[in-house]
Amino acid sequence: MTTPLTDLSPDDLSALHEQLSDEHAELVARGVSLNITRGKPSPAQLDLNADLLTIDVPSHAEDGQDVRNYGGNRGLTEIRRIFGELLGVDVDHIIAADNSSLSIMHDLAMFAFVHGIAGEKPWFGQNVKFIAPVPGYDRHFAICEHLGIEMIPVELGEHGPDVDEVAKLAADPSVKGMWVVPMYANPNGVVYDEETVRALVSMPAAPDFRMWWDNAYALHHLTDTERPPLPVLQWAEEAGNPDRVFELASTSKITFAGDGISFLASSKANLDWYLGHAGIRSIGPDKVNQLRHAKYLGDAEGVRKLMRAHREILTPKFALVDEILTNRLGGREVATWTHPTGGYFITLDVMDGTASRVVALAKEAGIALTPAGASHPLHDDPHDRTIRLAPSFPGMDELREAMEGVSTCVLLAAAEKLLAN
């Protein structure tokens, strides 16, 4: 049946509710334990890089430095060259650090709070605000929440946020930052276009306003179309705002999240500012691991080849989610979902006011979903409709079972709401 639930008679809706309640009870009785909360690489993806654990690593880098010793806060030239090419930035404008780009994001904010940026006053004691495109990445929002930064939600459109609205907000000198996931945005897969980005790097803003440009998924294509990352640093410089952008990336979903490399690309002034403070916190990154990665990956094309192997594992999972949602929810007018061409997530928008109920029903059935509201600042989705799906980690059979269960929960929550009304 594909009749919209809103078109059903009260009797038919009650009958459907009873049927769905029975299906849900059966799910609960099975006692499954399925988790699609986070975008973690699956064991099969991790196994793609098994050789990384056994590769021979020389003791000296190409410039002669002994990687076993202290120093080298910029990271090794070998690995910076590879990822500079992949991200479209000059090797002198990118540094390599340890495994977490989230750590760099946190440090950037902390350094700004304690020391200030670009000669401006420290953020501590100010009413600092960030622009937060929604739906967005919960860990970005968690940094702001942890530091007491006020977040201003802006709806994320097909090619990025409304630039006029963003420009109006950025004109307020208390607005100091903006979160951006420009390519295959977390969680809805949006890809920012050139017009939007050029507007963002050109708009007037406070001298210490920065865009946290998180290119976490820039290389994670799900189709044969391998878009190059946008040259945002170049465009910012052309716009007369060379210091506007902190660009971040990592190998977390390329090799091993627990043993990867993070990157910060930016202007010379920004990098000097960051390294001046980071040099107090650390005497140098894990250069042994950086050289290990450089030897293993070889060059930029080696990374692209590896990402195609990841794609072969991931694409069928995304296709399976779409197939099940289409079969179970298509035509029922209780949900819509995204069809990303890259990244790690699918956004499922359910009937307004039911996302929390869907998540609760799924939990009862042993299916763990990302909490409703996680895609919005302070976990407050005003419409209570957005749920992030992460298909990457489970096997195909587990994913099928989880998505069939989620579909039942979506329909049941919608039927409950309609009957209550």
C-alpha cells in the first residue's frame, strides 16, 4: 500500500496502527542490538589498510630530520604535499598534526578565547556567537556548547546557507565564527557551490571572524564523479580576506581513526598564530606515523585509489537504505530523506513532532539511532523531525534489519500522532 496516511479513514488508520504496533512488538521480542548512530568505518574498510600496520618506516624523513625525535610542529613535508594536492592548497599553507582534526578545532577556539585572534581582544568575557547551519554536525555544536558560545541556526539549503541571512548575522561584531562542512555536509550531504562560498569569504565581518571549514568528507565520494574540493583559501585571498578560513581535514575515515593524521590549512598569518600557541602545548606531532602514512599512501593518486575501494564498500549500503525507505515509506507522506553523492550520512526527516518518538520506539526495539535534535544547536530541533542515519558500520544484513525496523517506527509514530489529532 502506498496511500498517504493522511488520506486514510479513521477506521483504516486505526487498523494500520494496530498492525504496526504488532510489528513493533515483534521487533522488541527479537531482542536485537543494532547501532547506526555514528559514521564509523566498518571492519571491512579498516581491513583495506591492514598493510599500514606492518609497513617498514625509515627513521629519517626526506629532509633528513629524525622522525623519532622531538620537533617539527608543521609536520612532515611528505604528507603535507600529498594532502595539499588533494585539498588544492600549497604545501606551505598546510600543517600536519596528530589523529584528530576535532582537537585542532577545539584548540583554535580555546586559543581565541585565551589569546584572541589577529591582535583582537581574547574572546573570554565576551558574548561570542557562531553561525550554525542546520542540520549540522553535533560535535561542532558540542564545542560551542562546552565553551558557552551562543549558536545562531541558519537553514542549510541545497548549495549552502542563505548568504544574505549569513551576511546580516556576520555584520554583528560579536559573531566570531561559522561552522561549514562544505562537501557532503554532515548529515544531509549538501555540497556548497562557488557562488555561495565566494559570497561567504567576501562578506564584511569582524576582524577575528573565522570560518571553521571542515573538509572531513571531501574525498569520500559515493559515485564515479570525484569533485575536487573548492579552493576556498584562494577565493578568500582574492576577496581581500586571506585570513577568513581555517580549513581542516584528516585521514580518520581514510586509514585508521585511532592512528591517523589531521591537517590545518590556512593563511600564513593564521598558521603562525596557531603554531605559536600549539608549540606551547606540544613539542611536535607523531612524525613516525606521518612518515608511515606517506610511505604507505605514496602520493595523491594512491589516496584516490584507496578511496575508490572505500566507495565499493559504502555505496551498496547507501543504496540499501534508499531501497528500504522507498519500499516502506514511499508514497506514505510521512518522511523524506536525502540521496547523498558522498560522505557518511543520510538525513531522514519524519513527520513534524515525531522524531523523538521514532528514536524512542527504535530504542525499545534494540535499534540505536542518533538522538533526535543532535543535528541542531543545544539538541533543539524546533520541528522535532530530523534524524541522522549512519549506514557505514553495520554489515548488509544488520543494516537491512535496522532500516526495516526504523521504517516501522516511523510509520507507527506517524499513525500515533494522526490518531491523537
